[in-house]
Amino acid sequence: MSQMPKKPFGKKPDVLPGRAVSVVLKPGKGRSASSQRWLARQLNDPYVQAAHAAGWRSRAAFKLIELDERFGLLCSGARVLDLGAAPGGWSQVARNRGAGIVVAVDLLPIAPLPGVRFIEGDFTDPAVQTRITAALGGPANLVLSDMAPNATGHAATDHLRIIALAEAAAAFALSILAPGGAFLAKVWQGGTERELLATLKKSFARVRHAKPPASRPESRELYVVAQGFRPPA
């Protein structure tokens, strides 16, 4: 695993409004115990409440905000590709932070967002890749991937599946990034991401892991941040 960045995230961002309102959830008819726990956690999550108050489409928006504030990923006028974009929170942040062109791709339909071009389909499909390249209108400055597979409950299997998604995203990123560009992808802790890191280190000046404060403490997710893309000679 690559060395953790020396710059800390610091305190939680000021976007979190005061103290979260505690919600007591009454038992729901036909709702399983696990669904009950998930819903209670969502309703009492300060990031969920802050996202709703600020108009972000998901609490995941704060993960990109925190990562951008730490690593300086987004810049004015940038071309940004957001893979696995639904429901659109990361695309929303990218556009809000000055990106010039944002192309969002997902298997699921996404409600329109001003200034964001949505493509519904599998980004590994060559036909979809052609549409992505045309929509970007030039090399991308930043490729984002917050993709995760549907969990099977088997940790090793789930880890391999998310690494496979990250590797596919990285392979496509290497084909469309501009020199100096960056790649950000979600992975899960498990040790088998070494091949992904080795590939990225050959093509980027800096490759690091980070876990933003908005990522739940109990979650195994990490983000790999690769910056300073160096195209092959």
C-alpha cells in the first residue's frame, strides 16, 4: 500500500450545520431489522442531513469536497469524467467547483443537472466510450470513480469485485487523461489492490490512499488518488 499523505484532513468541514437532529424511528410494518437499522442510521447521519440542507444529491458529495480540499483535484474549466455517477452528487460538486465540462456515466438513469452531460450505459462498452470521448471534447483533466458492486456479504468476493471495477476505470482513464491529469477511485481495504497501485505508479507522479471524514468510520472504503499523469512515450 502506498504511503499515506502527510497533509491531514483536519476538522470536519464547516458545511455540517451545527448539531444533527436526532430522529427516533418507530418500527415499520414489513421492515426487516437490518432495513430498520439502515434507515435509522441514514436519518441520524449528520452528512445526510447536511446534504439535504445544502441541496446535494447524496452525502457522498462531501467525500469529494473533502478530497478536493486536501488534494486540489478540481480546477476551473476542467474536463471531468464521473464514472458510476448516480445519483449525481459528485458531478454536482465538480460543476459547482468550476469544472467546465462534466460527463457523468452510469448504468442507471440520472435526473438532469445543469451543465452535466449524462450517458446511460456501461463505460466498458466501446460504443459508450466513443460517446464519452465525444462528450468530453478533448482529453480529461480528472476521472472519478465512486463505483461499488452490489455487496454479496462475502468480504473477499466483494473486495475483488470493487478492485476489478477500479482497474477497469483506471484502464479507461489512462486512455483519455491529459498530461498532468488525475484519477480518483474508491477501493476497499483488503490487500489485493497492489496490482492497481503498481499500474498507477508507472503512469502518475503521485499515488496515495485517503479516507475522508465523510466516509463512515466502520466502512472499509478507501480512495486511491493518483495525480500528475505521465502519458507513455
